[in-house]
Amino acid sequence: MIFNHTRGMRLTLGCLVAAVVLSLNVPLSHGGKVIDRIRFNGELVLGTPGDFPPFSVTSTQGELIGFDISLARELARKMEVNLRIKRFPFSELIEELLKGNVDLIMTGMSITPRRNMEIAFVGPYGTSGQTFFGREEITETLSDPLDLNQDGLKIGVLKNTTADKTVRTLFPKVVPVYSESLDQAMIMLLEGKIDGLISDYPFCKVAQFRYKDEGLRVFEKILTFEQLGIGVPPDDFLFVNLLQNYINNMAGSGAIQTMQEYWFKNSGWIKQLPDLRILKNF
């Protein structure tokens, strides 16, 4: 009788607790810290440099546009939260992600073992590779990528990127000229301070169209093969699972292919981009 009475009391208390929880609309289960933060704030925070077309770039109106931006906006819409975008230099993205200042990073970032030791990657959601973009008189003389290994050739590159590794590994004779951003590298190239730069093929093709009258050309042979991923904190399985399911659904429905057609094969949107030489002193 004592056991039954105690059990009855426990059941009654359990019902009361459940009723209180339901009345307060408190979720009975929780995600990881990223999911909880997104729920609490009602927003998804994306980190990106905003200088890497066609993935993310700033238009003449000051708006961030690009393939990655479109993918993130659609993700936020499906999650029923707002999208907030924070701009950071490429070299600071992983640090800001680990600090919790952004929920995910997207900027056509290559999945590498070194990066994957610090953060998790969702994807791949695309592939890319490095190539050379520079003065036409140089690209016209190239028949093999190793022809770039020339004494005194000045090549712009972002430090600690896959492009940086490509330059140091394949072209030990060249002079690497490091910059804080690809915008800075492009300005140096347009002003004749460097002979070319090495970056992802899509970026180089956009730059060629953007400055088609400047005597600059893409070397059409790809130097590397790289898979692109969404960078996320390593300690929220539910968020990783959500993103992977999102990418799978977007790929299976053809939505990613539609976005790729627009941002990678259509040049109309490039008219929205400013001339970097005008902005260099701002």
C-alpha cells in the first residue's frame, strides 16, 4: 500500500510538471548550442568575406550577392528564421566560427584535412580548382601549369589558403605577393604591381569578364581539384544533420543546379559589381 501510494504521488507530480512545461511552451528536447542559439535569436548568422564572386560579393548597392548568399538565404527561409550576414577577412572566418560569432561560414571554402581538424564541413556542395589569372602576354606563353614556375614572376595570393599552398608547392621560383583580400590582389593586378594571381577558377572567370578590356586572361588548365563545403562548429550534430539534409534536398530537387546556372554560367549579374579601383581608397 505504501509503494502504491508513493507511486501515485510520483505520477501526480509528473503530470503536474508536464502540465507546467506545456503551459510555458518550453521545448521538451534541445538541439546543440548552435541550434539553440538560432532558435533563441530567431536568426541564422553567416560569416563570409564578400569579395569572392561568384560565391559572395558586394554589389554597387552595398548588398551581398552570390551563389553562397542565395544558398544561405534559402536555408534561413526554410528554417523560418532571418538571415544575418557578417563580413570577415577569409583568414579570420574559422576563428570567428569557433568563437560562436557566426553559425556557419560559406565562401567557396575548400574542404581540407587541416581545416577539418578544427571545424566540421557539410557537403560537398560543389567542386572547384585553382588556376592562374594574369597579364595576357604571360598566359599566351603557357602550355603547362609548371611553365608558371618562373624566376621573379609576381603572383598575388591569399595567405594560408589552398592557393597559397599551390604556389609554395608547385612554383618555388615565383615571388608570392600576399594580400588581406582578393579585392586587394585584384587592385594590385589592375595597377600592374603583380603579374597575376592564383585563385579558384570561377573567381578568375568572373574577373576576366569583369575586366575584359584590361589585357587579362585566365589560364584554362586547372591546377588542383577541390571540394567545397559549408563550415560549421564541430559540436552540434543536429545542426550538421540539418544542413546535410538541406544540401541533399536542394541537390535532389535540382535547386542547386538552377542556382549554379545563374551564378556560374550567366554574366548578367556581373554588371552589379563596382570597379575595385574606384573603391580602393575607401
